[in-house]
Amino acid sequence: MLMQKMKELSIAIFLTAFFIVLGTEYLRELGRYHSQQQQTIADPQFRRDFFSDSMRENRERLSEECKTFLTNVENDVDYYPIPESSVDKSLKTSYVDGWMSERTYKGKRGHEGTDIMASADKRGLYPVLSMTDGVITSLGWLEKGGYRVGITSDSGIYYYYAHLDSYADIEEGQNIRAGDLLGYMGDSGYGPEGTKGQFAVHLHVGIYSFADGKEISVNPYYVLLSLEEKKLEYEFS
Ligand SMILES: [Zn+2]
């Protein structure tokens, strides 16, 4: 009799615990869903993980604002910004996820972009191409960015290319097609106009949202990864 009662009691305890765990898990999932529905582009996690495989696969979990931004970038980007050399296969580029790593020139800040490094540390060698269609909305020297080009796509997203060595024949207001030559990779910046050689030759890529007049950067790393198979070929050596 007592054994029977004990058995019933333990089954009841087990079932109660089971449903508590299940319920908690459900509520947690619900909470996650709701917090993602309220997520804006300014959310640090959204900015950091932007365009990752898991974000793209689970896009239905994103808020409308975030989903629209993701879709716009997907539609904008066509080509990796550095072509392959048709004559010298040793000329390569590489990059790591350096999102928000520390920068110290003129005050501490987080790195808001991806640096594409050149296997040959030689300024003026690698062509820089536009990843997207758009209009050149900024051109010229910036103390931190050196010779930079900013292209705004039709969807209003700003694509920023910095530290160029020199420009192609381009001007502000000009329409650009994806794959068009913007200039050559360099090491300009970190000083008054014309300063070069303060760091290794590389292309800094930035991607910005300008929703509501607020400038918000997102991590370009996964966007560049997605363009690995979309490299054009140029003759340079
Ligand atoms: Zn950079």
C-alpha cells in the first residue's frame, strides 16, 4: 500500500517537474521571439552578427526593420571589392572578423568595418571595385579614412571604402555600377591630406544604415564572406 502511494507520488513529482521545465523553455523562447520582434538596426547583436548564415536562415525571426535592411543589402551587393589578378595568382587578399576591435588613433574607439589586407604590401597595386550599384555621395580626404569613396545604393544604404592610394576617373554625384573601378588600394589616412604609410596597405570596408537620419554601422565581415565566390578578374601585377 505504502509502496503504491510512493510510486504514485514520484510519478506526480516527475510529471510536475517535466511540465515546469517544458513551460519555462516555452516562455524563454517566447521572450526571445518578442525581443527580436522589437529589435532595431541599432541593436549591438544585430550589428555584430549581420548577414551571418544563421541570421539569413532565421530571417523570419527578425523585426520588419531588420529584415528589410538585410534584404536590401542582399539585393545591393554583387561583387567582392577586390578583383583577382588574371596574370599573378599570388596576389591575394585576406580579412578576419575585426568588428569593434580597438582602434587608438585620435582616441579609443571600436573598429566599425572590415579591413581587407593585401598579400603584397604595395600601394596602388590592387584595384578597388564597387560592390554595388549606386551614386557616389562622398569623395575625398578624411583624416581617419584617408582617400575614401562613399556610395549610396538605391535603398539608401551607404557603402564606404577607405585608405585608397588613388582614385579612378570618378566624381561626386556620378552613377556607379557594381564592379566599376573606384581606385586603387593603399595606406592613406591618419594625418593631414596626403598622409600615407601609417599602416599596412589595406581596404577598409564599411556598411551604414541612415534610417531616420541616424548613422548606424553594421559588420561587413559576413557580407564579404558571401561574396568570396563573386570575384571579378582584372589584369594587374
Ligand atoms: Zn579599418
